[in-house]
Amino acid sequence: MSEPYVPVPAKLSATVLIVRDDPFEVLMVRRRKGNVFNNALVFPGGLADPEDRDAAWLPLVSGAEGLDEQERALRIAALRETYEETGLLIVGEQLGPCGPDLSFEDAVRASGGRLALDRVVRFAHWVTPERGLKRFDTHFFIVRAPDGQDAACDGREAVAIEWLPVADAVARAEADLSFMLPTRLNLRLLSYSVDADAAIAAAEARPHVRVMPTIEDREDGMYSIVPEEAGYGVTAVFLREVGVPIHGSDPAGRGPQPQQ
């Protein structure tokens, strides 16, 4: 008898939808081949670090009132990943320049401003299915791009940056299976708004449901099931269109396969 499958732990991470207007666009980065997302076009983001919880950040942030330690750390992680991957620094009033070669903390200090946590708005929360081979507990945020700064990829994890009109991003995501399911559906959710202000207001107003899709084996294959209350208008997606390796399925999503 085979041993019962034990899910791998989901790693806490933060991802950011950076938006701007005229036209309404979203910033996406392309990951390096060999990265866990393997050349996919994704939102900036990454794993939360233990240092993101450090109380030493408190004098360097604003808008943290009412946030618990984890929420504060996740927003710091979101802004750190934004800076590290795109060079964009989301602070309040910026009094001085900050060079692209500075560490995140040094850049914040050099700017003379403080990390604007109140500009970082929750957008969605996704957890990789329990049968995922690599699992992430991903908190999605949305933030308006800062004025007067140009995005540039870090050349390490991110090898390209694209500002995409939101409608174009949705069309590309629907046609390209390298887009992860959360990316695809969150782009669709973003497209329900007409501009950055509306998207941020909608994110602030709607309830946020923790989405951990279940895997359902049907006659025509395996499906990822998204809860209806998540508000995406999609509840079942063929597994091969999800972009997440799942324990016990082959690449075509045809159901449990013998372990080699």
C-alpha cells in the first residue's frame, strides 16, 4: 500500500499589480528560464523574508496603523520585491535621489521618505493546491506606479519588463498557457475596472476570499476548482491550463499516473 500524500508547506509570498493610467496599464516581468516560473510573464513579487518583520522597519514606514505584524511584513515584502525587480520605490514624499545599486533599506533611507504601506491595497489571496509539487501562500496587492520613476528589470530573476494595456494583458494571458492561473484570473479581475483609481477602489471594497483550488478528477481529465465566491466568474479550469505541476497527474492533466 502506498503512503498517503503529505502536502509540502506553502511558502509565504507577496505579489504586486503595479498600475498606471493613460492608458490603463499593468507592469509585468518575465522570469529567467530555470526560475520556478520558467520564463513566464508574471507580476513582480517573491517570497517574504524574515527581515520583513523586523521592528527596525517601523521608523521607515507610514500607514502601518491597524496592521498586524504579518500584514505589515507582507506589504514591506511587496514593496521590497517591487524595488528589487523593477527599481520602483513606493515611498511618501521623496526628498532625495536613490540609485539603482542601493539595497532596498539603503534606498528608502536615501530617499528621505517612508514606505507608503497605506498605498499598498489587498487584491487577492491564493494558495497553491495541496497536491502542488511547489506551493506558495501568495498575497496579491495593487499599487499605483510612482510618478517620476522609470521601471527597469534587475537582470537576475527578472530579465524583461513590459507595461501592458490591461485589455492586451488579458488577451495574452488567455492565449498563452505559460501564464499561471492566478495571474490570468487576476488580470481578468483587474480588467473589470476602467482605470487605476477604479481598480484600487474596487480592491478596497470587495471581500477577499482565500483561494486554494481543489483538484477534481472528471471523465475528460483533471480540473482545478476555484470557489465561486472568489468572484472570478470561473469555477473550473482544465488542469493543463493551470501552469502548476500537480502530484499524481501527467502534463496533459489526465488524472493520477503511476509514479516512476
